[in-house]
Amino acid sequence: VQLQASGGGLVQAGDSLRLTCAASERTFSSFGMGWFRQTPGKEREFVAAIDWSGGSRVYADSMKGRFTISRDNTKNTVVLQMNSLKPEDTARYYCARDRRIYYSGSDYSSRDFDSWGQGTLVTVSS
């Protein structure tokens, strides 16, 4: 599956950004999707995930209340709405597909994802 992330950019602290990930896969609706982020020299960090149906969403603690993940299975897209951005949110954001078909649990790590997009850069200035 090919994943194309877009929507990154340079914003100021407190602003919002909407990241979109488009997937080229007919079985998109059978798999959960996630967003991760990474800064140079650091490990990839889990941001949020949504299950195959869109009925279950999981967030990293530092993103709860600020970020919202959603998906549209008719358009093969997953969106990360980021509000109240902080300078520490600066990173390259990656979307990825969960390898576990029809998984709806709450346990997510990078090893559970087998397809990754190229990422989109988010820079938040203070």
C-alpha cells in the first residue's frame, strides 16, 4: 500500500494544522491507521491511531485534547487535526497502516505498522 501524507507547514504556537494521509489500497477499510512523529536523533513517537471502522481511537497522553484522528473509508483517507500546537510538536509526521486486520484494541507501537508514508514536516515557532 502507498501512503501519501500532506498538510504540514510552518505555523505559530497556538495555531492549528490538518494533516491528511491518502492510501492507495482497496482493503483500506480493513485496517487501522496511525500517525507517528519523529525529530532528528530521536525515536519515532506514537501520536494517534484509529481502528479499521473508525469507532476506536487512541492518543498519546501529550496529544489528548489537542489532536483528533479521523478517517473516511469512502475516500481512503485518514486525517489528523492538530490544535493548540506547541513548539515541541515540531517533527516530521508519518502515517502508517496497522498490520493487524480488523484490530480494535488499544495497544499500538511502531512494530504493529507495516506500511509507512514519506512523512510531512510540521514546524511550530514560538
